[in-house]
Amino acid sequence: MNQSRGVALWFRRALGERGVPVEVHEREVPRLSGFSSARARASSLFLKSGGRRKARDWLASFGGDLPGFVEGGSLGGEGFLILSAGSRCAPYNLALGLLFGAVSVTIMTPSVLGLDPFDYAIVPEHDNPPRRSNVFSTLGAPNSVDPGELEARGAALAELFPPVSERRWALLVGGDDRNYRVSPRWVRREVGVLLRRAEAFGADLYVTTSRRTSREAEDALERLLCGSGAVRMYLPASRCSENPVPGMLGLCTRVFCTEDSVSMVSEAVTAGHRVVLMRVDRVGGMRSGLSRFLMSAHEGGVVPRGVLFGPARFDQLFGALRRQGLLEEWGLLKREMPMVDGLGRVVVPEDPRRGASFNEARRSALWLAEKLLEKWGF
């Protein structure tokens, strides 16, 4: 929802600047599980060929109150756009679009439906989108970060967790998936070094985790951080109802982020930061080995980029951000940040300047606005 919300925000602004008013309505789709989820996914493959009748029947079975919400809001017809992100929402997007004559736009490639059934698609470049006139590729993931609101969000966070230093560092810790592991050992090793640097440089440290962070990693973070005077905030995602990331991006002068979360890296870059990327442990096995092999073969010009998967795909993204000056590697930076110089004096490095303007949600929305203004004849 974060991705579609960001594109919708900028789409409304883009059309508003041209005198075309836009109303944005946001709804959650039903959360199906087990056999119902499998049935919904399988039957969604036949939505496009079945037209409005099939869409109506599918929504009657799996749509909950979504059709009533659309009808009750007097939506549908000319000038009606449905925007969704990810595989779970994609069938609802397509069914509602068919039933009410709306334009369907998907963000990312739905795993079952693919891109073909949709009118337009916004897809990250690391997912190797097809080169079509109705497909727009982005560098990283669009998001709902609004740079204009970050100062206020940062001030609000500072009220809750007052800083004492002009140097304020944000650490965004991701979690485990089939490619990466954020382990307690990694926490002690890498976050331990970062904590010692913060203490030596007199920097305030603000830390949060993601929903994918394991309980063991969160506990290791708590044990590591609890005794340090540099730590101003530790809010693990498992114990936090509000998202502190926008406030951290608005308040802090430097952002450290683990490599497993493209979304957090994209949000930090959109906020104007040059992100310090922290590499984490990789999952072993045949999949990991094949990913590394294909990356080497691609760099040698043997295989195309489209065959890459796993960490190799994301390394392509990080390389592009690095070339634009929007990202730097923690592995290099920590060696350039000694706690003391040769005379035993504390060396305080300069915090990097804010990066160049980068906002993929805005860029996507402007592209979509141009397409639809022409389609609708505005």
C-alpha cells in the first residue's frame, strides 16, 4: 500500500496542477488464506477472458464489500483509475476494473497474473520489466515519502526522543527472507561497530526494525543498545504501532540501512539522504550459489540481466544508486571512520550532504498522468 499510496499522492498533484480535480479513495482488500486464497488466485487467471460477468462472479466470491464500496461512492466509468501494488491486490484491481470500466494500473509484477491483463504497469528496473509503451520502469520502489512533510515528522519525533547532538544517525534494520539473514551474530558484529563509532563521534543513534526482523535479532539489538548513552531511541517493529521511519528520515543527518530492504533504501534516498548500505548474511545453499554464478556470468557478458534473481538483482539496483552518488557501502565507510587518529584524538567525519532529488513515485505519477490525460481527452 505504501507504493500505491505514494503514486496516488503525486498523481493527484500532477492532475491538480492542470486543473483536473482528483479524489483518492483507499481500501484494503480481503485477506484470504488457505484454500480460499488458492481458489482466488487460480480463478483470477480467467478474469480477463470472462469480462464483466466473470469479474462480477469472482468479486461475489472473494471481494467482500469492495464492489459495494465502489458503487456506493458513485465511482466507475470514464476517469476512474484503480491502482494497486503487489500480487495479493492485483486480482481485485483487475476484477474491479473490468466490472466498472476503470483503468487498471499495477505496481510491481503480480506473480500469478503477470502484466498483460493490466492497462498500465509501474515496475522496478531490477525486476527486468518488458520494454512496452504501457510499462514504466523505476529505479527502486516508489513510496509515499513526501519530502515536504519530513521536517514536521522529524520535529514530532524529536519531541518524543530529544536529540542532544547535531549528528543524528538513523539505523533501519530489516530482516530475514529467502535471500538474507539478519542474525544476532551480525547484530553484535556490525551494529556493535556502528554503536562504537556513534559513541566516539558524539552522534545520537535512532534505531528501528522491520516486520521481518526475527525476535532473536531484536533481542540482540536491545541487549547491545540498552547500556549506551548514544542511543536516543530503539523502537522495534514488533512493539511499535506507529511507523517511526518518516520521523527518523526527517530528523537524522545520516541513514544506515540493511541491504535486504529495497523499500527502506528507496524511502531514505527519496528523503534526500545518501544511504549507507549495510550488507547482511546471505542464505546458503544451491539457490544462493546459482545467484552468484549468474551475476558473475552477467558481468562477463555471458548471460543477459533478465536471468538474474535473488541478491544479484538487488545488487544491480544498489550499483545504479551508487553511481548516482545516492548510496555508499558500510564496509568501506567503517574503515574510513577510525575512532581516533594517530595522536589519539577523536576524528569526527563530515556528514554527507543531502543527495540529489530522487522521487520515483513522483516520476511514475507524472508518466501516468500524461498517458491518462491523453486517453481521457483532458
